[in-house]
Amino acid sequence: MDVSSLVSLGTLSSNSRVQSALSAAADPAGEALGRAQRRVEQQRDSTRVQISAYGKLKSAVATLQTAGQALTDSKKTAEVADLKKAASEFVNAYNAAGTAAAGAGDLRAQSSANNLRRALGGENIDLGRLGISQGQGGTLVLDSKALDQALEADAGRVRETLSQVGGQVEQAAGRELSGGGNVSTGLNSLERRGRSLDAQLAEQKTRAEESQRNVRQQTGYLNNALQALAAYQRAALF
């Protein structure tokens, strides 16, 4: 509504009518800005949750990469007790990465989990003989007794197999964490989206503040006009 049209004597016949006219002009714009801001805030909050989930996935995959590398290090697996510890840590790290990928909950994270799972296999690799099997949901389960039996039967073969698997998973994890990998690509995409949403919110806040200033200016103008009209009406009575 044009403010100048509100200042006519007919429109300014009462304070309540003027305030109602002002509210009718200002409220729709303010409500629209408020709705838009709340919508972007929800998107930003959701994106922050996803960024946090991807941060956990990145950390979990990095831990798995380290665990895989440990299985390839003959110094760290020279003793049977050390080899068993490395195998257990590898299984735990793999499962943690799978849980983190499920928590991230998008296609890139799922693709990353699939790539890590494929890295467990290969020619002449039978983890089942070492007491390592896949449980529900693709998690790894380590049977310590079965691993002990395999070590007693042929510790060298066990060490060789675990080293091969560890190396494959280490490389796969490295690819996922690299610049073009699923984890890095997904995290970078979410961070860009977060920055864009923050910029939108800042712009909306500026627009809302500007709208409020305009309303205050209009209110001041109309109040001044009302006061002038009231003074005129009082003077006309005498």
C-alpha cells in the first residue's frame, strides 16, 4: 500500500484504521521473509548434521586405513600376539567405518562402504579360514578361537593373507579419502552447501532488518500525520 495514500483525511479518520492499514501493508512481507528464513535455517541445520556425519565417516575411514597398513607391517605383526591384536583392531575399524557410512546416509557414503567391502576379497583370500566372517549388515565378526587354530596350523599363511587384505583395504581407504574419492567429494559438497545457506541467511537477515526499518519509518510518518490531524481537529473546534 502507498504510504502517501494513507495520509488522506479520509483514511486518517481514526488511529485504529491507520494502524490496521499499516499492518496490512507490512505483515505479508514480514511473514514471507520469516517463512523463507525458517526454511533456509532448517536446510542449514540439516546440512550441518550431514557434515558432522561425514566428518565421522572421514575419521573412521582414516582409522581403517591405518589399521590396514598395520597388517602389512611385518614389524608390527612379527609376534603372534601382535598379529592377533592388529587383526582385531582392523575388524573393529572396518565395522566403525561401515557404521559411519550408514550414518552419513547418502549414495556417496554407501558407495564408499561398498568399495571398502570389495577390498576385502581377492584371489586366494579366504578370511573365513582365519575366523573372520561377515555378520548381519555386512559387519565383520572375528572368531578368536578359529584365528588361534589357523595361526597354529600355519602362522605364515595367516600373516600373508592378513597383510594382503590389509594392503588392499589401506589403498581403498586412501582412494576414498583422496580429492576425488567419495568421502572427500561428499564432505566438500556439503561444506559448500553449508556456506551457501549461511550466505542466504545473512542476506535474508539484512532484508528483514531493512523491512523493519521501513515499517518503523512508515509508523513514525503516520503517527506524525495523526498528531497533526488531531491538532488540526482540536483547533477547528475553537
